[in-house]
Amino acid sequence: MNWKTLEFEQLSARELYLILRARSAVFVVEQSHVYLDADGRDEESLHVFAVEDMGRPMPILAYARVRPGDAEDPEITIDKVLTSPLRRGDGTAEMLVERVLQAIAERWPGHAARVSAPLGLREFYEQFGFRKTEGPYLEHGVPFIGLTRHMRASQPLAVLRRRERDRAALVNTFEML
């Protein structure tokens, strides 16, 4: 598995195509969410993903988009989080979130991060220090909650992850999609 953290301009045309294809396969086809995936926010975002064998039709194993905050809303937004059906429940989702949090800590130190997730994934995100801040509310007919993680400059990310992981066992990430 090859992990990448790239700005939009750094993505090759093939990588962008494969990311959009994976997002469409999961969110539009598998989950039946009818919406415009190419929402105009990819260009300002950081793209964190794992690939394997770029020659395969669906090589994206995990993906998340990280959008920076702005003056009006300074929280970093993590969205479009997915894992390939082939990698659900094997720890790939946990590795993805760890890499996303590491990228946030490096690029936007001290900024809070938020994610909107299906209600059933609350414990999954809580193991990384996220706490419920809103919801539940319906999104595509599914109960979702908003979770936020406040970054503490005094505490190294690896220490928090290790402590949280010790308290929580790996969860089945099938619901992540």
C-alpha cells in the first residue's frame, strides 16, 4: 500500500480520475447518494489516499479530502472519507485517519478538525479524540452526527493516538461507506 498526501495541483490526471471514480463507486453507486461529487472544493483541498497497483481499475484503497478553514469558519473539514470494500475491517481506515490527522497537525497546527459521519461511526472517530458536537441529523436519509477534534499543541499526536487506541479496539469499518 502506497500512501500519498497531495495538494490538488500535485495530483496526476490519472490519480484525480481514480479518486473521483472511487468516490463515485462508493458514495453514488454503493450508497445510492445522488449528488454532484465534483463540488468545486477539490482544488482548495488536501487529498490523502492509499493506492495499490495503479494498473488495476480500482486501485484506491482509502481516501479522505481535507479542506482548510477560513476566516469565517477556521475548523479544518475532513470529508469524502472512504475505504475500498476490499480493505474494510483490516485497519486501513484507522491508518487513513491517522495520516489525515498528521497532515492537519503539520499544515494547520493547533486548528480544530471536524467530520460529519454516520451515527454508527461515533466510537470509531472518538478513538482519535473526536467528540460529538452536533446532531443527529439526516443526510441522504441516514442519521449523521458532527464530530470535532481540538488539536492541542502541547500533546504530540502519536501519544494521543496510542492512548486512544489502547482504550478502543479496532472497529468494523464497513459502515464507513
